[in-house]
Amino acid sequence: GGAAAEAGRARLAAAGIPAFSTIEAAARAVGVLIRERRTRLAARELPPSTIIGIAPDRETVRRLFARARRAARAGADGRVTLTEDEAAAVLNAYGIPTAPSRVAADAESAGEAGAALGFPVVLKIRSPDIPHKTIVGGVVLDLDSKVAVRAAALAMEARIDRLAPGARREGFLVQRQIARAGQHELLLQLGRDALFGPAIAFGQGGTAARIIGDVAAELPPLNLALAAALVGRTRVARLLAGFRDSARADLDAVHETLVRLSQLAVDFPGIATCDINPLVAGPAGVMALDAWITIDRVPATGTAHLAIAPYPAELTRRITLADGREVTLRPIRPEDADAHAAAFARLDPEDVRYRFFAPLRALSPEQVARMTQIDYDREMAFIATREGEHGPETLGVVRIIRDGEEGEFAIVVRSDAKGAGLGSRLMRTALDWARSVGIRRVAGDVLAENRPMLRFVERLGFALKRSAEDPDVMVASISLDAQAPG
């Protein structure tokens, strides 16, 4: 209707009814609604309990980075570039498989390296100044003898002299050639976003990866569920699942590789970029055939570089209760969703009412997700777990939600785990965490009729006063300034 419909649109807007001046604007609005719906559905999906037991060789990576910083000349952007074999060593330290390779100083030793690896082999120029080796003829495939390797090396040197005369050359990298028939070429990238910091991209790889542009991105840290969702947002995911005569790739291995790359980003804030292209994926697993890593000239530590706080595994501890049972106290994680819901189902109805101030029969998927998928910068939940007949069981949980220097607590312990000091250990652990992050006062609401909880918090040093908003509620609070760690 153009200008003639302006008055009608204004009346609709005043009544809270969306009105659009063009079909295109209405279509974009529908798209927003669809994405919002998908996001809500994704939030309801509870991740599986499977986690990866990553045990990276961090010390090897530290030594590699330190050596590279000492030996290399920093670029104009203040970054140091690793050679491909150094980048492969970093990936190997984090459990990411790479193609077997050897460094060769000259054409003659390149031929010997090829024979030791077994033909056919790939010959690559070893240079921190040439990220895209194929552009200058720095990669030769299908070399099947010493003579062929030596000849290819001499010809490659001549090409590099002509096409990249200023590039540093540090010999050659000879790599066992991996058969790619029936395998998919993938791209994994770790880079920095100006606003969000480290980000991980995944998509279709190969020499045409940038032209195809089939890439999705996610912020670390990743778990298996987030990695699977990242892969699922790309077009190549449909090929990985199997198509006509193409076998299904080992998607679990792809997801695990993304999680391992994510852990590398968490552990080493000094990594500026990490490109793996291609990562070949097939029915038997994955393997990185080419990698490129740049690091900052000045090393960094900590997790301030991450937009999302990583799982604080360092807060995990084993304790022995008064009745001799050994349990693990640790921060909650998304993979605890099933165990958390099962623990709620085993609570006495009265304990549920005391904890939630209402009679609940079960937790909704949204509630379970909210309780297990937390931002560790703003909230902490410690759970007590032990191995049961059907896997890990949650015995109790304490939670503190942070608001500046204030914190609000909640705690619940299963009936069959009471009486052995578990509640006190959970609460003291949570108060220690609160103190360590600068919280000066912790408080929580307790029903006035919940006499056991009132006695419990008083023993821990909490002060009690009746709530001004609800006479049936007591406010339990404690100042952490003068409290010694528990």
C-alpha cells in the first residue's frame, strides 16, 4: 500500500501487531522466527553423557612454541609461523593423527626419506613463508622412487627461486602419500574474531575450499554435541553421512577432532591461526595431511581470551565421607543432563518442595539444560558423583549464581546420601570457589519450616533473618571477608 497504508501500519504497530511495508521485509521476519524456533529446540536437546578423555602432551607443545619463537623471525604482524612438520607435531600432541613424514635438508636426503617412508610419497617445500604451497609449485604428488623425489626436489627449488625468491627455505618435507579414494577433504580452522576471540570453523576442504565457501563457525570450548551441531550446519555433512556409492565417513572421529582442536585453543591463547586443510575423513577415521599454525611473538596464559569460560576441570577433587564412601566433587557439565534428571527423580517430594518452593514431579528438558549448561564465569554448580550400577550417579548439588560481589546459593542432597557430611563438603567447596572469584557475600532463601536446612546453614556460620517480602521465608547469609577457606 505504500504511503496510503502508512496509517494502517501505524495502528497495527500500536496494537503490537507486526506490519511490514514490503514482502521482502516480511520474509526476513519469518526467517528470524524460524531461526529462533530452531535455537529453542536446540536448547532443549540434552547432550549425551559421552565425553572425551583428552590427555594432551602440553609440555611438548610449549617446547615447540618456545623453540619457534627463539629461532624464527617474527612477521610484520608480530607473529611467528611454524613449519608444517612442527604444526603436525602440535596436532599429534593433542591426539590428531597426521600423515607420516620426514624432514629432508636437500634433494639427496629427500630421496632417502622417501625410501624410508615407502613409496609413493609427496614432496613439499619446507618454508614458514609459504602458506599456500600449491600456488608456487611447492607440492608434488605421486613420487614413486628415489630418483623421482630427487628430480622433483631440484625442480621445486628452481620454481621457488623464480616465484617466491624472498621466501625462507628450510629444506623439504617428505610425506607418505595417503590414498584419498572414497575419502572427503575437510577444512578445520582456528582463528580470532575481533569481538569474540578464538573461533573454530569447519567445512569442505581442498584447494577450492575458499571458493566453495561451505563453512560454519562456533566458539570454543566444544564438546561432542556442539561439534556435531557445527558439522551439521554445513552442506558437506550430507556427504559425510554417505551418498550413493560414497561410504559413510567416521563422523565420531570428525567430531572428536574438532573437540581436540578446541582444547588446543583453550590451552594456548598464543595461537593466532591454525589451519588444517585437508583433513581427510573416511570410514576408517581421519587424518590431517596439511597444517599451518601461527603464534604470537609473546606467549600468553589463562582463559581471558575465550568468550565462553571453559570447563574448570582443575576444581575436581576426590573426598571420603564419614561413612567411608568415596565420591568425586566437581563442577557440573552438560553431559551430566541424564544423571541430573535421574537424581531429581530420586529426591523425596519434601526435599523437592524445600529446594524449589513448589511440588515438582519432574524437571523439563529446558530446566535440565539450564541447570547443566552453565556459564562458569557467572555461575558455579558443584555435584557429588559416584559410580553406580548403570554409570555415574549424582548424589547432591550445590549452586551459586554470581551477581558482582554477591552470590545466591541453593543446595540439595539425595536422601540416601545424607548424614555423612556430604552437604557440608559441597557447601564449603562452593564457598571456597565464591571467595576465589571475589564474591564477598553469599545468601539464599530457606523456607521457615525447613528446620534441618536452617540448622545446617547455622552450623556453617550463616546468619538468619526473616524475609521482608515473605514471612514464610528465612534469608541465610554469610560474609566471606573474614571466613577462612573450608
